[in-house]
Amino acid sequence: VFIPLERALGRIPQSPLRPGWRTDVAYFFASHVLVQFILILVTAWTTHIAALAAFPSLQAAIQSLPGWVQFLLAVLCADLAQATLHRAYHRWHWLWRLHCVHHSSTHMDWLAGSRMHLVEIVMTRGMVLLPLVVLGFSQGAINAYVILVGLQAVLAHANLGVRFGWLEQVLVLPRYHHWHHARDPAYADANYAIHLPLVDRLMGTFRLPCDGSWPAEYGVLAKVLTAAKNAEMVKIGFVQN
């Protein structure tokens, strides 16, 4: 689906076999193709924990809502949890060691989103699904959310130069998330949401140029570090000079 879309509507003319595609294909089969297995593992432990922290009255209230309302609330709750964890990935060194894998790609397209450390995938899925299970959202609402996150995660990284206008203020679309991957200090702490820019507005991390511009380059941003810290991070491949 996305390869012909990017060929027809791509912002940057580039071949699907662009630099780094082999690495991303490897991550695609190691993560996306195994996502069902990962979800089984994650659901197993989130359900077990949820049983220890159940809130019957709250769960009953949520389950009494129409399915579409549950779905919208699930998206908001999941995005709040995901964005909070996402920011922690950027701020805590031991989590950044996992997350920097995702930011190491210097070319953005539908496949670039697959480049994620397996441990990060399991952690993120668990921490995002846990509140949905604890709060008692119906299985249908959770399944609908899982489908949405699978599609939107690919779309957000896609090489699509389409102007979405006011929708960019409402939904996380390619230009919004591309700025999160920009090698630009002004966007080093921005755009953590994966679904709703509203979440970044609440967190104070919303950044989107009004002129419709896109990042000039992508990849891991070199940070200003002490000599010892810089040497440590260069040794494990965090800083690109």
C-alpha cells in the first residue's frame, strides 16, 4: 500500500531501496511480523497485573459507554501513556540506549518506523495497553486501538508530501512526526504523541512550523555532553558527528 503511495505522493523522490533499507527490513521481520506474538506476551502480563488493580465501579462506567466513545477515550488514554513513556525514552539515559535505535535512521519512509529495539516494543506495548485493561475498556475498543496504532505508526513515518491542512492540528500525520525525527536542536524535545497533537499541547511539547516546512535532515542529534559522557555515548554509538 505505502510503496506506490510514496512513489506517487512522496515529498522526497527516493527509491524503496534507499540507504539503510536492509536494516529496516530486518527490523520489520523482527518486530512487525512478530507483533501478534508480542501482543500475546504483553496481554498476558497486563491482564495479570490488571486483576490486582481493578476498579469495578470505574470499569462498569466505562463499559456502559457506546463502543465508539470507548474507542476515542482509549486512544486518548493510550496516547497520554505512550507520550509520557516516549519522553522518558528521550530523557533517561538507560532508556535512550534502547530508543536511539529508532532514531538512527537518516531516511524517513513507511519502513523506517519498523526500526525499534525489541525490548522497547514490549515495554511500550505493555505500558500503553496496561491502562486500557485496568480501566476496563471493552475488547472491541482495545482491538480497534491496536489496529489504529499499527496503521498510524506506519503513516507517521511515511514519505508523503501531502498537505493535510487543519488535520495536522488534530491528528499526528507525517510532517508532524517527521519533525520529531529532525536533526534540529529546536525539536529535540517535541512531538511525542503518536495519535493526537492535543497530548503534546497538554505536555507543552507541541512544535509544528506554520509555514508547512519539513526537516532538512533526520537522525540522532549530537548532544552537548561532558567529555566523559560524550566518550561513553560515542563508544556505544549514540552520537553521530
